[in-house]
Amino acid sequence: MKTLSAIKTGPPADEHHREKIDSLGDPLVDIASHVDLASLAAHVDLVAPRPGRARVRRPRADGGKLLSTIGQARANFAMTMMGACYNLQRLVYFRKAGIEAF
């Protein structure tokens, strides 16, 4: 017995989906017109550099606790940035919806 579904599958649905995405365009192009993404990425890498790929455990020497503290600071910074992005998205939504935030 065939079940009914509202989800369209098959080649015509895939083509329609791709056409719809192409017609909307890339949202990063709109964002890039307002924000210099290259300089933002460079600044974030400068403030919180990415950890190396090697995940070899090294014996704790003189700076063991210092390295652990730097890792915690990097994680704290990342969570702060995620919170800031979330709040910025909320404010943009409020402005588009015509809601006064404060």
C-alpha cells in the first residue's frame, strides 16, 4: 500500500528546488556587501588562532596549566561570539518584523 506524503520527491521536485535556490541567490553576497568578511576572518584568526591539526598529547612541562587556561579562554571567546551572533540575528529579525526590541 502506497502512503501519501506532502513531500515531493523525484527529478522534477529536485529541479524545482534548485531553481528556487538559484532564484533567491547567495545570501553571503548580500552580507558581504555590508561586512568585509576577509578582514573579519583575519581578525578572528588573529584574536583566537585555530588549533593545529596534530592532537598529540605532550607531557606537561612548565606551561601545562597556562596552555589549559589558553584553551579555556579560546572556548570562552568562541561561546561569546556565538552568543553575539545569535543576539544580532534576533535584532535583525525584530527590525524586519517591525518589533521594537528595547
